[in-house]
Amino acid sequence: MSAALPAVLMGITRLGYRGTITEHALSSLVAHVEEHGLETVLRWIEEDPGLLLMPSWQFFYLP
């Protein structure tokens, strides 16, 4: 388990999100946190909450 996982989950909670997060999306977000930093990824989630439902590689672009 990545050390970034708890930070990602707490950050998503801090944004006020209370819905479903898919496992594949979460693993993708954790990988992005490790590469780009937590605050950057949380900004992406604020801009596009769809990132919580499917891995970012399924979009036409990576944030």
C-alpha cells in the first residue's frame, strides 16, 4: 500500500466528496499524487470529479 493513499482519501474528504470512488480510479490518483503532489491532484478532482469514477488514463488527456 502506498503511503499516499491515506493523504488522498483525507484530501478527497476535505473537498466534501461523499460518493463512490472506484478502486481503479483511486489507484490512478495515488500514482498521480506520487508523481505530481497531493494539492495538484486535489485541484484536478475539484475541476473534474469524474476522476473519482474512472482512471485518468481513460480520459482524452491526463490532467
